[in-house]
Amino acid sequence: MMKKNLGITSLLFALFVSVQSFAISDKEHATDHGGEVNTKEEVNEYIQHHLKDAHDFHLFSYTDSHGERKHIGFPLPVIVWSSNGLQTFMSSAFHHDDAGNVIVEKGGSRFVKIHEKIYELDKGATEVAFDEAHHPTNAHKVLDFSVTKGVFGMLLAGLLLVWAFASLAKQYKNKSVPTGFGRILEPLVLYVRDEIARPNIGEKKYQRFMPFLLTVFFFIWVLNLLGMTPLGFNVTGNIAVTFCLALFTFLIVQFSANKDYWKHIFWMPGVPVPMKIILMPIEILGMFTKPFSLMIRLFANITAGHFVVMSLIALMILLKSSFGAVGSTGISFVLTLFITVIELLVAFLQAFIFTMLSALFIGMAVAEHDHEHEHDAHGHEVSDVEDVRENFV
Amino acid sequence: MDLLNDFSPGLFVMQAIILLVLIFLLAKFAWKPIMQSLNEREKGIQDALDAAENARKEMQNLQADNDRLLQEARAERESMLKEAREIKEKMISDAKEQAQVEGDKMIAQAQAAIESEKKAAMAEIKSQVATLSVDIAEKVIKEELSSKDKQLKLVENMLGDIKLN
């Protein structure tokens, strides 16, 4: 116990010293080194950059004793579909350039990276020309199947999930009650089953959707948590990822829907004919707004969380002139800690809400309406969705 | 933020593939066996609970049976005791009655014996008295008839009494 405490204390001390030395070295090299983050604009740009997907896995940068900027991290493979077919190379070929200055030639195509997007130069062009809005004029985007930081994060999360739950599954072969880490995982699985799937989908049909709900729940949660590590993933805060997740829910809802569901959309029973006609477009719109809200909610919550946390961390630099290195670090630390705890909750909450609402939409699509009370039942369900939405949005 | 510009179709495709593969892998290697074992375990627990409940009920039944048997045994003992008491009382009263009858009979016999003894004694006394009277009478007559006159007189008297009918 004493040893452990001692270890933690020395670690904190080392951290403190390193922050101090970092601050000092910052002061010494106040000139522009490219990549150092000191001003408000640079902070803003850095955060914007972080919120995007990246083609290399960048951990941190520092300026060495020769005044040279060093980047620590590792490159990731770039896989693009260009006009000359599929091209692959490592992202290190760009030499951390993100402004389109470094041109990579591969298989007869010239690639540049601008704001973490890969562009292919048009034929004959030797360097990127920009228009007034900083959009390249002589290059076009390519289909980018690269293992980006986001994809890497997803693979990592996927591996973690497969490893964790396959080992939990293996435990059940020998004993009926899991031990160790499985003891933490099991209640979570039970939680998804008993609190999310069963009440929303119904006792008879929930089992069919359990793989999807469980996978999505843990996938989102692990990715949210990965996003809170210093590794700096922002996967669930990426609109393409949340779009994909929401699309899966959408497709599952449409393909598992029964006759009643379609009837309620196109020809609402129990209301007069003019109302049926008015309700039809609203219900059709509702088909799409439900998964759309799923997509936006997850994206916005996680992006906002990252933005706030990074902004608070940036206070350390921005307030240094008025509070000194220790003061600004303290303020930033306390505020960041506070928001990070909330973000931990949000990480779970968003995974829960996404899964919960997916289950709810599936439940609405597969619900067997009692024909005498179907209208009431339907109205009740809709109000439930609205309540949930109001509570969480 | 330029959402549409940020949207990466490539990332979307990768995500779709990863999610599909992940759902498939987890469903096959994790969710299916986990859900199955959980269901089995819950069923096992439910069965065990049901069995315990049944055992409890059976126990209760047994207890009730025991109680009933005990009650019956107690009642039987009670009735047996009562019967015994009754028999005892009956025997006592019977004995008393018999003794009474026997006593009465003995008394009656004794009385009869006394009566017969008395009668015998009376008869004895009577015969004694008769003998004595005859003896006395003999002596008296002997005295009376000692002279001839007296004898003749008596014959006279007797003849007078007879009177020829």
C-alpha cells in the first residue's frame, strides 16, 4: 500500500515537473515552429483538427533542443480509390503535412492531403491551387478507404469487444457464474437485455434483436470511452460513423416491421379519411427523422464533449499570462476534471440512449397491435418517444 | 462546421463493414453462448426456486399430516381413557350391586335359617310342653282315680255326655 502511494506521488511529481519544464520550453521557443499551440486561433484550429478523422496516429509533439518540431505517433495505411484504381501507401508519405504541400506520387496518381482529406491532383497539375475559400481548384476528392485513426479506433474497440465477450462466453462453459472481469460484463449484458430490449421490444421478439443491440451498445460505449483517453479518438463524434449506426437501426426497423407498422404509416387506422391523408406524409417523414435524430444526437453530444474538454485543457495555455503556469494549470485541471466526469456519464448515457431508442423503434415496428385499442396503444408509444427525446436532447 | 464536407463516404463504408463483421463475430462467439447460458442459468434458478417452493409445500403438508395424526392420537387416547374410566366405574357399580344382591341374599338366607331354627325350637318346646303336660295329667289322673267311687262317677259322667244319638 505504502509503495503504491509512493509510486503515485512520484508519478504526480514527475508530471508536475514535466508540465513545468514544458511551460518553460514553451517560453523559450515562442517563435513559430509550426504545430505548437499557443494562441487562441491555434487552439481553435487544433481542436477542429482533432474533431476530424486523421490519417496518422498522432500522440503528441514536442520541440527538441535543436528547435526542431518532433511528432510522436505512428503512420496508418492510406487506401484510396483513385482514377488509376486502388492505391495504398503509408500516411507517413505526407510527412505530417496537412496543407497540400507534399505531393505523393503513386501508381500514376498524385495525392495531397488537405485538412485530413486526400485529394488527387488533376492530370498535368504539379501543385495544388486554391480558390478564395481555400478549396483546391485543380484536385478532386477520392474515395478514401484508409485505415484512419477512426477506423483504427473501431478496430481496436472491436477487438476489445470480441476479446472481452468471447472470454465471458468461454467462462460459461465451465461455471454458471463468471468471475473476474466477466462479473462486470455480465450485469451490463443483463442490463441491455432486461432494461433496454425486453421492455421496448417485448418478451416474445426481443431475442432476435439482441445481437444488434448488444453490439451497438458496447461498441458505442467503448468508442466513447476510448475518445476520453489521451489517445484522442473521436470516432462516435464523426458524422459518417453515427450515420452508419443510425442507418443500421433504420434498416433493421424497416425490414423487421410488420403489416401494422406500414398500415400506421400509410393509412392510419381509426381516424377519418382526411386525417389519414394528412398523417401519411408526417408518418413517412417520421420514418426518417427517428434514425436521423439518433445520428445527430450521438454525433453532437460526443463532438461537443470533446470540444469542451479540449477547450478547458487549452485554458492552461490561454490563461498562463494572467494566472501564471501553475495557476492556469490548476484552473484548467479542476474544470477539465469536472467536465470529464460528466463526459464519462455522457459516454454511457449516449450509448444507452442510442440502444434504447433503437430498441424502442424496433419495438414499435414489430408491436402487435390489439385491433380494438391499437390507436391508443400507438398514441401512447409515440408520446413515450417524445418524452424520451425531450428528456435527453 | 461543414458537416457535408466532413462526411467521408470511405469511412462510412469501412464503418459499415466493421460493424457488420463485429455484429456477426460477436453474435456467433459471444452473444449467442452468453444469452444461452444466461437463459439456462435463469431457468436453473427458477427451477431450483420452484423445487424449493414445492419442497416447502410438501414439508407443510407433512407437517399438517403430522399435526393431524397427533391430534387423532390425542383424541384416541382421550377416548380410550374415557372408556377405561367408564369401564372402571361400571365395574365398581356392578360390583357394588352384586355385593348388595349377595348380601341381601345372605341376609335372607340367614333370616330363613333363623326362622326355621325358631320354628324347630318352638316345636321342641311344644313337644316338651306336651310331654310335661301329659306327665302332669297322668299324675293328676292317677291321683283322681285312686278310689272306686271316683272311677264310677267319671264313667257316669262320660256316659252322660255321650247320650245315644
